[in-house]
Amino acid sequence: MKIAAIIQARMGSTRLSGKVMKDIKGRSVLSHVIERVRQSDLIEDIIIATTVLARDNVIENEAKIYGAKVFRGSEEDVLSRYYLAAKENNIDIIVRITSDCPVIDSNVIDEIINYYLKENYDIVTNAGSDISQRTFPRGLDTEVFSFQVLEEAFNNGREKYHREHVTPYIYERSNKIHYFKNDVNYSNHRWTLDTEEDFELISEIYSRLYKGTHDFYLQDIIDIFNKEPKLFTINAHIEQKKIN
């Protein structure tokens, strides 16, 4: 049974173009994401799923520099990109992560994978369509599901938003969904990268905690917010982009 992370990435973000190649402490956002996901004890492979567009050649090059595999597919049909990437790489269990999460936590990833392996759910997530179930900071988003569940969504998802966002079909059609919860609700934290304000906050986090190695995790970041509550104000006004 092969467990692999598929990380979607492209240069053409509408809110913050080229965000995955922005520089944080001398390295790209994408490289930080790859390095943090690689710390997982359970993920065997990392595949960067990007588009066939020429502007995304830089993503392929960067991914290969940091030892990740690359799959290139449709820009708009991200569901097909995931499905074909998983099929090409013979993945049994997909860990879905997005490339705009440069503080993604490998410990949280492994907790979610372990829960998925022990239980009988179509999808286990700390994000998902029901935001009232969220307890983790936005930016630690992880979804785990089987190739069979992904294939069903690929074959049957017809709406535009089904194709653009990968998992909406699963949430709509399955009654076997588990929202993985943290002991403390940190859902008021926003550590994802969609805007310049988000980039400023993440840069502040890295300036305090990154010393050349990825040895800081959820609680370490929470600790600096507890010491410096003003960090909240940097991107507190940013609203998450809605699925249309």
C-alpha cells in the first residue's frame, strides 16, 4: 500500500501571482513545503502536480531540485490533475496538500494518516467543506483519501467546482467523512498564503523560528502568537476565497 502526498502548485494564482516561488529566508515557498512534508514518517512519495503551461516550468525545476516527483496536467481541471498523478504513480492513499502552506506540520499530517488507516472513512480531514468543524489553523490543511474515492470523484464530478477543487464531490456524496479535531481550537489562526498580508505574516513566523532547519511545528508557532498577539493583526482582515 503506497501512501503519497500530491501537492498542487501553479504560478497563476489569482490573488497572489507566483506565490509558490516567493522567497522566504533565501528559499522558495515551494521548497519549504516539500521539506516540511518530507518529514512525515508515513508518506513515501511527494508529487508536485502542476500545469502544462510554460510559466509552470519553474515549478517543475524547483520540485526536482528538492527531490519531489512532478506531474503536469490541466490548469483548470485540478481533479483530473490529481487523479492522473495518482494513477501514474500507483498511489493507493492520497494525502492532499496545497503548495500555499509553508508551515504545514508533518506531525499533524501523520496523525491524520494514522487515523485514516485505523478507521473506515472515505476521507479524513482537518479542513473540509464544513468550516464549523475546523479546529486547526488554516494552512495546516490535510485531506486523506483512497485512490478509489478519488477515481469515483473523477468519473462522476460534473460541476465546474468539482473539477477545480478536487474534493467537493467527495464531501457532497459521502456519508463517511471524519473531521479530525485538535484538542484546542486554533481555527482563528490563518497561516496560509493567498495575499501580501499572508506573506508578511508567514515571513514574520519564519524570521522568528526558521534557522536553516524545519524544527518548528504547531505549538511553536502558537507560542510566538501568545507572546506577540500583534501578529494576529497582520492578516486578520483577510477572508478565505470561497468555492464558487
